[in-house]
Amino acid sequence: MTAEATETKLGPLILVVGPSGAGKDTLIDGAKHAFADDPSIHFVRRLITRAIPSGEDHDTLTAIEFEAMERAGSFLLHWHAHGLSYGIPITAQDRRREGAAVIANVSRTVVDHARRRLAPVRVIVVTAPPKVLAARLKDRGRESVQDAAKRLAKAAEAMPSGPDVIDVINDSTLAAGQAAFIAALEKMRR
């Protein structure tokens, strides 16, 4: 057998991005249930320096712990936003080596870096109209009025684009949003 025949194809890294309030975590949670018995798809838990539970699926680190992990190269991807630090554990790469599609909720600011370093990379952009985003931010009550305004202003910034991107407009029912998101995952995991 040749070396090429014994190598496992690296699974795609599917990055989920979009503005605050677009419903990324909710859609990811629905997809986790839909793919619960499928070992070829893996959802990554982010590490965040947020001390208070937020409804997001993440593990909490102190800023000191995060900095130590960053220095040790323990993150596949990491970024800083909204006064917090976020990271995707390097262990996600193990699942990719096994051929699994790895799904991670990340900042749009790391997409180009991931494209250069971690191919194959695919991107799902989850978004919604500004009025929907504003209502969702208000309903979740996680941000101050000023922080919510900053997040809404950031929502107007350009999202990743290209042949490796699928847009999911999450402005209808939960069932419709989850169906569109799952369809995008099905297409991108191959």
C-alpha cells in the first residue's frame, strides 16, 4: 500500500460566523441534536474568558489561563472581541485527522487566517435583518444598551464571501432556520 493510500483525508473545518443576535448558537444546538449519532461530524466547545453563564455552549477560562494556553499553542484558532478572549482548542485538529467535519463558532476576523493555515475550510454565515438582530440582543439581556449598540454597528461590517461560503438567513421560525443550517452543514461536510 502506498503512503497516499494509508493517509486519512483531513476533514473540513466549518466555521460558523455572523453578527451577534443572528442565532448561531441556537442553530448549532439544533444541528448537534440532528447529528448526535453521526461520528463524522464534531461540534467544538469554545473556551471563553466569560465568568458568567451566558447561554452559549462554552467552557470558561480566566484571562491568565487563556494567556497560558495561548503561549503554549493550545488553540487551533483564537481571538479577542467585546472585552473577552475566545479560543478553539487544538484538539479539534485530532478529529479532522480522523476525517470528521469539525464545526466551530468563530469570529469573522479569523476566517482568512484559517483559510491560509487550516485548509480545507468552509464558512457558514448566519445573519438576520437589523431589526431582528436588535430584538434578539434585547431579549437575551446579556449586553448593556451601549454594548448591544456596538454589536449592532459591527453587524454592518462585511462578512466573509467566496466559493467556500454559504449564507443562512435566520429571520423566520426556529424550525426554518435550523433546516437551512443543517442543509448547509450537509453540503459543506463533504
